[in-house]
Amino acid sequence: MTTVVPRPTAGTAAPPPTGTPYDQLRVVPARNPGRWVATAVVAVLLAMVVNSLVTNPRWEWDVVAAYLTEESIVRGVWTTIQLTLITAVLGFALGTVLALMRLSRSPLLQAVSWGYTWVFRSVPLILQLLLWYNLAYLYQSLDFGLPFGPSFASVDTLSLIDKFGAAVLGLGLHQAAYSAEIVRAGILSVDQGQLEAAASLGIPRRRQSTRIVLPQAMRAIVPTAVNEIIGLFKGTSIVYVLALGELFYTVSVIYGRTQRVLPMLVVAAVWYVVLTTVVTVIQYHVERYYARGAVRTLPPTPLQRLRANLTAGLARVSTVRNADREGTR
């Protein structure tokens, strides 16, 4: 007697063979003991650090809490924010001009841009601040008028460039040298073939720059630019040499008067962490905005990532428990 096995119809898969040794195997999720050990070690170290911060009375957290929102500290924070915003705008505006000069076909513009970047990246920032603060020694007054011609107005240098003005000039011009390289690298990261294709379609050069080059260049510019702004937040602390009342100088004056050195340094550290966190959140959303069209799915927000990690962790624990229960049967 012959048994006829029906042939699978088109569009349906053949049934898997039965009775093979693989049918008796039990699928168990892979275990990673090294990862669990590393997690445990890091958790213990983190617990030790937190315990030290909480139990060591020399941190003087009551003093930190008392001075965290003290009026002079808040004024210092506001001065730090002002310095950062003004110098960031000045630095990236001038840096963009320098980057375009470096990319131009004019040998003179290229040489001037390269020379500016070379000089301002070579001289230490603290030295630049002191030079700008003492500009009145070289020029008692600043004249405004025609080049090599009569002047229309004259301003006393000391009244124009005070401590805040010297800090803005020093930080802004120093930042422009680095911003020029950031912007230039972002523009060069755009594929030249896209510009050639746009030119062949008759798209004007200005529209090429605003609709093709800029959106793609921003993906490369934003992360590095925000890192520079974060560095500016912390770099403003160096203007203490000018006795300008920003955050770090204010803190140093207070701990010089009260002898509470460590608590006041913690106050400054907390404020710098807060300011950096705010800029980091802004950076994340700006990067997410310019990522549209470059990736199929936008990167998740921090809350979405946290929820996904918790869900995946709970699912993994549930899978391991179910596998253990089946193994004990």
C-alpha cells in the first residue's frame, strides 16, 4: 500500500520535518554573567559614593543650600549666562564669516582667515583677556571715520571697553577661531555631487546654500557647536582675572570672606551642572529636528528611551523566570 504525501500548494511553505533531534531542544535565553558582575560592581561603587556624600558632615550641605539661591550668587549666574550668550553669538557669527572667507577663491581672504585662526588659537585665552583689558594703554581713544581719513567720532577706550566689554571681546574673538573651523568642516561634509546636481537643475546659488547645504551641514555643526557653548559656560570662569562678578568670581569672594571654601565650590559646581544640563536638552531637540530626512525613525526622547529600557528589562526578567520554571518541571 502506498501513502501519498500531498504537495504543498503555491504560496504556502512546506511543513517542517518532524521527529528531528532539534524538536527536543529547549530554547533558553543567553545569560551574560560578566554583565551582571559589572553591574553589581558599579552599583556597589555608586552606593558607596552616595553614602559618602550623605554621611560626611564636612560637605556642609546646609551651607550649600543656604547659598545656592543667595542674591549675589544668582547675579553671578546671570552674568555668566549673559557672557555665554553674547560671546556665542559673536563667536559663531564671526566664525561663519571666517569660514566663508576660507572657502572663497580669493587668496587674500583665505590668508586672512587662516591667519586669524592661527593667531587666536595659539594665544592662551587668559592672555587675550588681559590684552583686551589693557587696550587703553595702547589706544587712549578709539576714532571712527574714513580709513586713513578724517574721523567723525572719538570715544574714550576705558569708557567703551570695561571689564564686561573686555570679557566679551576676549571670549568672543577666541571662540570665533574655533567656530570658523566647525562651520567650515560642516560645509565641507556636504556631498559636492548634490551641489552639482542642483546647479544642473538651475537652482540659484543662494537657494542651494539655504535649502541644500545648510540643513545637511547643521547635522555636523550642531553637536560640536553645542559642545563649544558648554565649554563657554565653563570658560567664563576664567574672567575672574578681570575681577568681573560672574559665578566663579562671586563664589571665590564669598569663600574668601566666610572661609567656607568647599561648600561654595559645590555651589558653583551645582550651578554649572544645571546650566550644562539645560544646554544639553536643547542640543538633543535641535539634533532631533535636523535628523529628519536623514534617518527613517527619529531618535527616541529620553523618556521614551527610559520607558523602552524598563519594558525590555521587565520582559527579559519574565523570560528568564519562565525558562527556570520550565526547567524545574
